[in-house]
Amino acid sequence: MTAFVELEQVTMTYGGPGIDTVPAVADASLTIKQGEFVAMVGPSGCGKSSLLKIVSGLMPADKGITRVAGEPVTRPLTMVGMAFQNATLLPWRTTLENVLLPLEVSRTHRGSFRRKKAEHLETARALLKTVGLEGYEDHAPYELSGGMQQRASLCRALIHAPDLLLLDEPFAALDAFTREELWGVLQDLWMQRKFTVILVTHDLREAVYLADRVYVVSKRPGRIVYERPIPLARPRTLESTFDQDFVDLVHKLRDHIGEVRAS
Amino acid sequence: MISKIKLAPWLATIGLFVFWEVVCRLFSVPEFILPTPSASIAAMIEYWPAIWQNAFYTFWVTMVGFALAVIFGLALGLVTGASAVVYSAIYPLLVGFNSIPKVAIVPVLVVWFGIGTIPAILTAFTISFFPIVVNVATGLATLEPELKDVLRSLGARKIDILLKVGVPRSMPYFFASLKVAVTLAFVGTVISETVAGNAGMGHLMLTASSSFRVPLVFAGLLVIAAMGVGMYVVFVLVERRFVGWAFRGGDNG
């Protein structure tokens, strides 16, 4: 397996490099293999989200090299799926229509959208079924609970079968039970499809449950201060989060976060 | 509970009229200062042919001016909201223009177009134009940054973002502005008719007040108010029909 996402000594300051502004990201270097699930944890406001924006090409770095699939990132990538803390579904569209949105607008699909509509509808319904939203296809977003909206948002991020999924605290606004349920949903999707994932979170249990590897990011300016492989067997279950090795890993990460916060 | 809410506006309106009637009678207010509502309604019945004719004229003039405001307001709002540069360039001009009392531009319009219908249409247009532009532009300009990121990371074209997300998203703002704009349009028309008109409710009321037929003036005011409320209700219904989703499936859904 080769490097899919590579960052070399990347530094980024909002509004470009200034004299006295603190960079959001400083000298970040990381390598993510194709199909790998990586989590970034760190104190809030530490530049984790900025890293995602750099990888996706939505925000250019001031210094350093960013490569995705071997190509330097110079403009927004087009094979990325994204989901955020806020589900940002369009309220005037049904769940199904929301999921189809990327196919209507993305560079690769918009030309053939009408022609392949039946096929796309099939894909979207199947995907909604996988995340447990069967029967809610024609519901409006406001009729869905927060957890269901977030499921639909995940489907929207995955409908165009992106190679790279970027998740910015997608479960942070949900209650604990729903959140843990969605860990399972996301893990299932990932195990079926094996896309590459970068998950930004400040929930250490979430990071250990989902990721192959966890990076700890320092507080601003965000630097990667620690990297930890998570060698636990998959599929991981909620039961396994109480196992000793799981708990140890969480503690280990907590120690590093503690150092970062104290520094 | 709901029936109370539905009854409330009627009760409040009737209450106001009763209060007005009682105060006038209790303090024996002379009719040429403040006529009672019953005297105003009597005047309305007495002069109904003249009122009807002028009210109809005012109504269609207002609708033409309002229609222009909808077309141009929507177009300018979309352009303004879609581009941050245009937004910052045009906004101060719009605010400045909106701050000018429209009564001050009627004489100018009369110089350009003569006394009559065109200045009234243009006054209705200029006064009702602003809320539409501002609302549509706001709806477009306040697109969630996360949603913008999702779309940009798909390689979506600006025009797609505008048509599939921006425009539908600004529609609740647009329909909300129509309710306000249509009532303002009546104000514009009547101002123009009062300052320089030869027909319409403004002209009628000016003529009536110059001969101290104050109940007729009040009859005119009531008719204008009724037309304003009527059109407001029409646009409430239009709003619910087209952007019902914005009401989150509450009792309007």
C-alpha cells in the first residue's frame, strides 16, 4: 500500500502569513495510506479542521507540500466526501434528494446525472438502507432526528464513492448513545468500501474505536506531537471499548492530550 | 387555543373601532378633527362610486409598481448576494437611496414624466424595491460555510451552487420581503397621488380634506388599509404555498 495523503512540513495561517499572527497549522507532516482510517485528536481550536481544509484543497497552505494520490494539491479536490458537526442538509429537499445532491453538481457526474438517474436512485436507496434510513427517503430533514440527519449527511458524503472521506467532528452534536451507534455504522461502511478516512474529533474513545492510527495535535499553532497505531481487531464492538487494551490506548492518548494542554 | 389565535385579530380590530367610537362620542370630538368610525363608514357608503373608482386605480398602479419592484428586486438581489464584490459595492448606494424620502423625488418624477400614472408607479416601485433586494441578497450571502465547502469539494460550478442551493435558500427571505414590500408599495402610490396626482385615493383624500370632508378622508384611509391587509394576506398564502418547508412543519405545513 502506498501513501495516499502526504503532508510535508505544512504551515498555514488564516489570511496568509502575517507578522504577528499565530499559524493555525505549523510544520505538520503526515502520511496516510490508501484505505486507512486516521483520526486527529487535540484540544479545540488547535487547527485540526484546518488540516482537513488543507488536505481537501479548500484552503492553500503557506509552506510545505500537500499531495493526494501522488498529485500536489493546488485547488479543491473533487473526489472527496465531507461531513461536519452540522448535517447541513437542504431543508427544501427530501432525504433522498439531499443524498443525490453531489451527483447533480460534481464535476464527474453532473453531465450524466439525468441519463443515469434511475441507477443513482438505486444507489442512494441502497446506501440509505445501509445506514438504517430505509423508509425515510421521502421525509424532509426537519422530520429526522439529529442522529438520522447525520446518517443522511454521511450518505451524502459517500454517494459519489469518493476515495477520501473527511469528517470534521461529525458526531459531536449527538447524544452519547446515538454517537456510539453511528461509530458502528461508519465502521461498517468503511469495512465494506475501504475508502481513506481522516476523522477530526476530540472524543478519544471515538478515535480509538474507529481509527487505524491516531495523531495528537498540539494547541495552536497545531503541530503533530504524537502518533499512535491502534492495532485492535475489527470489527470493533461497543463491548470491546471496555477491554483492557482499548482502555489503555485511551489512557495513553489522554496523557498526551494532557501534556499538550498543559504546555 | 388555535381558535383564540384566529379570533384575536378580529377582536383587536373591532376593539380598536369601538374604542375610537367611544372616545369621539365621550369627548364630543368635532367631526372635522376626528370623525367617528361610523361616520367614516357612512361616508364610505355615500361616496362609494368615487371611492371604488379611485381605489381601483390606486390598486392597479400599486400592483404595476410592485411587480416592477419584484422583478428588479429579485434580479438585483441575486446579483448582489452572489458576489461579495457587488454586495460591498452596491450596498451603501442602496442604503443611501432608501434613506431618501420618496415624497422628495415625486416632483422630480413629475418634471420627467408629467403628472399622472407614471410617477405613481415609479414611487411605488422605488419604495418597495429595497426590502426585496436586501432580503434576497441576505438569503444568498448567509450560505453556511460548511455547505459551501461540501459543494466546492465536489467541483461544483458557481452557477450550480447558486441555482441548487443559493436561490432556493433565499426564497423564504424573498417571500417574507414581499409581504412588507406590497404594503410599502401602497404608501408610495398614495404619496405620489397626494403630491402630484389627478386620480387615485391620494388625490381623492387631498380633495376631500381641502373641503373639510374629513369623514371621507378617513373612509379613504380605511380603504387603503384594507387593501394593504388584503395583499399582505395574499402574500402570506403565497409564502406558505411556495416555501412551506421553511416553517418546519409547524401549524402552517
